[in-house]
Amino acid sequence: MKPGGFFRFLGRFWSVVAQVHREKATGMLEFELRELENAFALLVLGGFAGLPSPPSPIAMELLPYLERELTVMMSRSDLAQDPLGVLAGMLEID
């Protein structure tokens, strides 16, 4: 083994470990963002689930931020009687 080979190997090993941890952290942040978007939609559109709704002017100002959530809600209501469609929706298959 060359004199600097071990340190080169060690440097590559740590760079791979750092990359794996970055990807895991990114995945967790994306999951947390989706959950926060779901909670936000539930707060604004809570009247559909039996929760108290915010005042109408505030809800109307927030609706542009809920475009994706409204699209998902409408697609799920279309697929309410289709179990395979519900599974595809959970797996986010387009």
C-alpha cells in the first residue's frame, strides 16, 4: 500500500458517509414539509373535517398556498371508492 493510500481511502470513506447522512436528512426534511403542508391544509380547510374554520377573509387569502393540497383532495375524492387508486395515491404514483 502506498504511504498516502490509507489517508486517501479514509477521506473517500468519510465523504461517502457524509453524503449518506445528507441524503437521509434531506429525506426527513421533505417528509416533515409534507406533514406541515397537511397540517396547514387541515387548519385552513378544517370545516370539511368538522374542525372550526378560520375567518373567511383569512382563509381566502391563504387559498393560493393550498393549490397542491386542493388538487390532492379532489383526486382522493374522485378515487374514494377505488382501493387501488387510494394505494396509488398514497405512493404518489402519477
